Amino acid sequence: MMSRVLALAIGVTSTVLIILLLILAIIGEDERSGGDEAVAGPPATASTTKDAVRLELSLLPGHAKVSEMVTIAGKLVDTNTGERIKDVQFDLVSLHVEDNLSVFEATVASIDGTFSWGVQFWDGAEHELRITARPALRASGQFGLIELKHLVEVEGIAPPLWVQIRATLYLVAVAAVGLVIGIPLGSRIRGSLARPRQPAQRPT
């Protein structure tokens, strides 16, 4: 009788758990779908100034996601005149912060003092962009090296809904099998321990 009650309780609990997990997975999928349809927000911007030279950086979209293209653009400006500095070499480095690993590196020789570079992030983690500007070879104007560091938080991609459902079913099935096997086995062990032992008889 007790085994039937326990089996019924396990079945009811597993069913309720599966339903709750499916509801949460569907709600999360709807929220992600709505976010994907939203219009990209304003670009993220950053700048640094050194000796009347300002290095400006912008990322579009401002919120980076895994596998989606992000445009990194920048320019070098003379703060005294407000005009762009010409003949500039830009060095771009993307660093994976957690692993302290360089993900990509690029060099752009710019005549008009601007650059634009498209990149895709493949890991949902923090990345640090390091932009360095220096005079290009044979540049008429000279200025000191200037560097800008900007932290980018990359949003990861959740697994598809069917993958979440399958993983949930596997988890619940393994737990249910363990309970079905463990409860009767535990009852037998307790019964064997509770049964009094017969005293050994001495030979006559």
C-alpha cells in the first residue's frame, strides 16, 4: 500500500514539474522572440583625449549579441580645430576578459582619420575593445600614440525550445527511474534489517 502511494506521489510530482518547466520555457522563448523583433537601440559610445587629440568610438548596435554583426566605428579629431586628423593607423584588438585571450586583431590605415569594422562575437561574455591610433607611415602631421579601452557585454544565445524540453524530460525521467528503483529496494533493505535473526543452534 505504501509503495503505491509513493508511486502515485512521484507521478503527480513529476507531471507538475514537467508542466511548470514547459511553461517557463515557452514564456522565455516568447520574451526572446519579442526582443529579436525590437528595433536596435542607440549606439554605444566612448572617447578619450590626449594632448588635444580625441579618439572617438561607437558600436552599433550598442547591445551586442552572439553571432550578430556589430559595427565598430571611430575617428580621430583635433580638439583645437574640431577637424579629423588625416593619415592615421588604427590598431583594433578584441580581448576576451575572462580568459584574457585576444579574439581578433586588425590594423586599418585611414586617410581621412576614420575607420569602420564589422565583427561578430562568438561567446556570451565580457570583451574589451582596445583601439590604438598613431600616425601612419609618411604622415604629414605628427601626434603621440593614443589608446582607448571599452568594455562590451555580449549577450549569449539560449538553446532552442525543443532542446530545453528534451533536456527537461531526460532529467525528470532519470529522477523518476531512480525513485522507482530506490524506494522498493530501500523497503526491502529496511525489512531485512527489522526481521529478527534466529539464534544459531549448537550441535548436540
